[in-house]
Amino acid sequence: MAASEDSFKEKLTNSLTQQLSEYELLKSMYPNNDDIILTDTNILVDITNFVENESETEYTPGHLDFILNLNIDGSKLEVSVNLPSFYPSEEPDLYVRCNQLNRYQETTLNAELSNFLKENFVGEVCIYSAVSWLQDNLPKFTEQLANRASAYIIPESKCTDDDKFVRLWIYSHHIYNKRKRDEIESKAKDLNLTGFCLPGKPGIICVEGAGSDCKEWWSIIKSMSWKKIVIKMTETFEISEKEKEQKFHKFQEIHFPSSSVRSKHADMSGLSKYMDEHGLTEIFKNMFGISEI
């Protein structure tokens, strides 16, 4: 047991050491206070103490999560970065937002960046490489994609007919990144969808609304960089049944009071109770393979 714990800590220490080194490189390149903004201002101290073995508790530091603000040829980019504990062995969670791009250009940019990193930097630090790729490739999105943007909609065979009332149940390996969470919620509200997002590991999302709107929302969200994200279940109703079948009246990110502030894991017990309250007990059991004994 002790050997296993030592191996875990050695692997984690090595990962976090590489993360600190890469972060310091970025800080040397972008030294202004508003260039890099940490989500948790204490995280660097926590990670450093862990790496230097100064922490006397069993506490494992949280994720290094920050916003990198870039200006490339007059275009302002906000790069949301979330590094899993074992990055670079695990893939980083990146999402780029640029006000100069429309929704489809932005979605395409993130999809191509994700593919570039997966194809070239598995197991290697890659945030600076991502920045370099953005510097080299952003012009083609701002200049060449304008005429193609309106045509860029990813087909989704699992989404149902446009004239139906649809509820999608979506499972992700994890949802940590604040920018992604904001996008999940803002896109749902833009399309008049209702439901919820439970961040953590795993991440659970429910969206309900017109089939065409659900399809558009899913095409945008699934094109972000994810370790795994799938539609686990689809419920379909006639549009005339909407008033009876709709379970939510707005879209929101949900949290539960019993959850640990430090925990990165989703509160499944809280989710079970939440779904019970909305008349979705059977859906919860079906999603997670729970059967009556």
C-alpha cells in the first residue's frame, strides 16, 4: 500500500513540477498582470508546497486553472486553460474565445486546435505550442472562414427530428473548465433551452427544447476539446406535449450544499435527489445502470 502511495505521489510530483515550469515560461513571456489570470490565486503556493514536500497533510492540490489573454494581429483571444493533475500525461482542457469570430468560426478554431494537440503532443507539455499554433492559424479564421461560417453546422444523427420536443442527457468524463461551463450555459440560454449542468467528474448535462435548437447546441458543445463527451440518452416527444413533459423552466449550473469545496468529483447523491424532485427517478437509474433489487 505504502509503495503504491509513493508511486502515486512521485508521478503527481513529476506532473506538477512540469506544470509549474511551463507556467513560469508563460509568465516570462506574458508578464503583465492581466495577461495571465489564475482562477485560484493560492493554487501556485499549494502546488509548490506539495512538490517541495512541505505539506504535512494528505491534501492533494487542485488543478492549475487560468485564463491567458492574447492579442494576435489585433484580435483579442481569451484562452481558458485547465490542467488535470497528471498533465502532461493527461490531455489539457483548453477553450479559446475570440470576440472577432462568430459562433461557427470559434467552434471550428477550437476543434482544429484540439486535433493539432492530440496528433502532435500526447504526453508532452503543449500550452506554449497551442499559443504558437493560434498565432500561425488565427488569420485563416478571421479572413478565410467568413464565407463558410453560415454553412458550418455539424450533422448529428443521434439528435431527433427538428419538429419534436427533445431532452438530451449528456455524459462527459469531466467538466472543470470555467469557460466551457459558461459556454454550455450561455449557448443553452441563447437557444431557449432548459435543463442543467453538473460540473465535476463525471460531468452531467441535460438540455431540453425544440429538436433543431438541441441539435445546434450539441454541434457547438461537442466540438470543444473533450476527453470524452457523449449523448447517453435521448427522450423525444411530440411538440404538443411540451407543456406536460418539460421538466425544467430555465438552464442553470447546479451544485449541492453537501459537496466538499475541494472535491473535483460530481455529487451523485445530490444529483439523484435533484432528479427525484423533478420526476426523473427512472431516468437517473437508466443512465447509471441502477436496477431495483
